[in-house]
Amino acid sequence: MHRSKARGKITLLSCGALWFIAATSTAQASHPIAGVNPDQRPEGAPVITHDAHGPIWFQRALHGVSEPYPMSLLFLRHQGNWYTPFIQPGMPGYYDIRGWHPAQ
């Protein structure tokens, strides 16, 4: 019988918490929400005017890749300022095929 009361309290608290979350999440935000109108840019949103990929960026992006560079890496020329995980160090050890991490 004691477990039944505890479960009832937990259920009641859970329902109350869910109601509170639902009630507070429907409030209007004072700033634009991304993705609501994906075909429109929000008023005052920052605009990229140029991409500044110089030789240092390309050297980092092609770290561990030997010349001649494969055709599959031509996307780097048109990458723009989008984030890409391709130019970041990945997992160390056996998985580090591009030599980002020093050998131990």
C-alpha cells in the first residue's frame, strides 16, 4: 500500500510538471524563431557578405590529405562560411586517419 501512495505522488508531480512546461512554453518569444518561415529571413538577421577562406583555412581543411587531392574534396572551394566537421579533428587512435592527433 505504501508503494501505491508513492507512485500516486510521483504521477501527480509528473503531471504537474508537464502541465507547467506546456503552459510556459506557449508564451510568445520576443525574438524571431528560426525555422518557422524557412523561406524568409528574419528582419535584422546578420548577412554574410564575403567568405574569407585563405590559404591557412585550406591548409587546415586538407590536413592529412596528400596531393593530388581527390575530386570529392572540390566542395571545399564552394564551402562558404558554413560549418563543416570535415576540417575538425575527429577521434584519436586507430580512427585518426588524417593524423590530427599526435601519436603516443
